[in-house]
Amino acid sequence: MAQNVSAISLRTVRPAPDPLALYLRPGRNDHRDMLNLISAGDAACFGAVFDPTLSERHAELREQVLGHRLDAILDPKTQPSAMAGGYTDTLGRLPWGVGRPHTVTDFEDISGRRLVAELGAFVVEHGFTQVMAPTHVLRNADDPWLAADLESVRVLRSRLDREASGATIPIVYSLAVSYAAFRDREQRRRLIDAMRLIPINALWLKVDGFGALSSPTAARTYIEAAAEFHELDMPLVADHVGGAVGLSLMAFGAVGGIAHGVTLAERFDAGSWRRPRTDDKSFGAHHRVYVPAIDAMLKPKEAAALINVSPRTRGLFGCNDTRCCPRGVKDMLENPGRHFLYQRIKEISALAQIPEPLRPQRFLDQHLRSATDKALAAATINWEHTPIAEILAKKMQQNRKRLDSLRIALGDHAEKKPPHSFAQLPKTRPAREAY
């Protein structure tokens, strides 16, 4: 009988690489694009970060995120709530609001425990799978908000642990800090030591003034500074960072994921929060069009002009991914949110397929080199007959210089200071709940 059994050749199966994380911050109207993405089965992101002031408007999105076993993370918005230009009456009416901008004393003693308890109750009631601690923007490690924030984390953990459904909810610490403090080693060490003292499950970095269009020097500084946070042995995410800069942070192992909005919120800037509001009007930002070939976010008119200059530019810069844009350039321009989501997910998925030790050089050789070559092509276009010729010519030249400088700076960094550690990756909700 055994003689009739065919011999089976065994071969080694390469384990699937752990995914790099992408978290999305939906703006007021972004739930539509995200619902379409989820319904199409293409939501290859880790989850969404929800604004409590949009809780009712985004209720269906939250339900779908939870139903598809993605993470629904609550951002309590305490950072803008404590600043004159960030505070709104809507924030003041939240269960943990006080009807005016927060002060440090609001989070101290009995009043602080009450506010944090209200936050914990809201998290459990609405079924969030993670929650950001109620933290604030720090100027440095001596900022009085730091001690209050550390205590708030302890109170929040205690409040969540009182209920079976809350005990398993991880706490994310959003460390929003000035660029000056972040690049100062002494300040970093003090912040890192502070993070050791609290019951958090992940650290999200928000560096004031840093984002998708940051300088090559700032990108290198971020990579070197973030590496020190690896000793905390917890997932590290770059919040409000996108584009080639965000991808480079993951490629060089500085962080295990990024978070940003849908074509927006790819830079953290607390400056507007510090300036008092001049009126109560609030205008939502419009989607831009992502041109991944040159790592550019353009206004719809600018993107249309760039792509339609000639058949060559249409081929170089127009979207030919039929799953993303079935009607090609038409869909790219008319549905910029959908196009952006597909392309960003695709970029991060491709990066995750490269083994960690090879990521820096592969990212430079494949992604950035291609982008700089096409940026050069865009910068040499004859815009003579284009209505917005002057605007586009200037933007394409600036974009070429930015990408060239980034590739040169990161290439030098990869040669002189290759990554000595890679950030711990966040776990997907199914992976986390399997334990």
C-alpha cells in the first residue's frame, strides 16, 4: 500500500511578513470614501481614529470598522481643547469638556478623575477598541501638562479596568511635542523615562511642525531621535505624517506605522491652536489629488493640468490602476479620496514585503529614485499654453528639489548610520485579540 503513495516533495514556505501599520483619520466627509473602501473589501489598513465631535455623523463608519475587525480608536481631542485657537464650543460640550478651554487644574485631583472617568465611560459605551490618552501639547519635558497627563493615564486605565469590556482596551499615548524638544537628546531622555512609568500599550509621536513636506534634515533627525524610543519596547507610530517622508520613517525602521487623514492632515502644526480664533466660522478643507509618481498633493485644477499636458504626461502621472480608478484619469480627478486611499495602502503594503534589513536601500533605489526621475520630467515640462503655467512650473521645480534632497540625505544616512534597530510594529486587531 505504501508503495502506491506518491512521494511528496517538501519545500520551505516563507512566512508572510508582518504588516506595517496605516491608521486613517477621517475628516468630516471622509466617511463616504472609507465606507466604499470597506464595502469593496480593500480596507487593508489597521483602523480609523475617530473625532468624538463627529460621533453621530461617523456612526455608520464606526460600525463598519468594528464589524470588519479593524481598530476604532477614539481621539478625545484634549490637545486642541486646551488651546485658545483649538477650542470650540462643540469640544466644550463633550462629556469631558468644561465649557471653556481646559487648564492643567481641570485634570488634577477629584475634578481630573471625574473628567477622565467620563472619557472612559464614553469609550466603553461606544465600543472603541483603543483609546488615546487625554494628553496635551508639550513645549518641553518641564511643561506642567506632562505630570497631569501621566496621572490621567493611570486614572483612565483604572476606570477601564472596572468593566470586563474595558479591561482589554489598549491605551495609546499621543506624545505631542515641539520639534525643538524632540531633537534635544536630554529632553528626549526625560520624555522616554516618563513613558516608562505609565500603563500604555503604544506610543504615537506628533512632532510640531513635522510632516510630509519636512526638510531632509528634519527627516534624518526624526529617524535618529525615534530610534531612542525603541527601548520602550512598544509599537511606535508617526502621527500626522504621510508622503515619502512618512514612508521613509518606516523604511528606516524609525516607526512601525503612520497615521494621517484622507489627502489631508499629513503635517502636525499646533501653531493655529495657539492663536485665538477671530470668528466662530469653520471651513472644511477640500481633498487634493495625490500624484504618487512624484509624491505630490495638488489641487484638482493643478493635477488636471499636469496630467493633460500631453499623452506622455498622462502616462507618467495619470493613474492606470484599474482597481483604484476603473476609468483612469477621470476617476483619479473626480474621486481623489478613493484614489489616495488605494495608493497609500498599496505603497505601504509594498514596503512591508521587503525584509527589514533591506528596506532602507530598496526604498531609496526603487521608490525615491523613480519619484526623483519623474519629478525631473515634470519640472522640464513646457507649460506655455497652460492657464496656471507659473504656479505649476514653480511647484514642479520645488517638488523636484525636495525629492532630490531627500534622496541624497537619506542615501548618506543609510551609508553612514544604517538602522541599528527597527521599531516594534503595531498588531492588527485580530492578531491582538488572538492572544
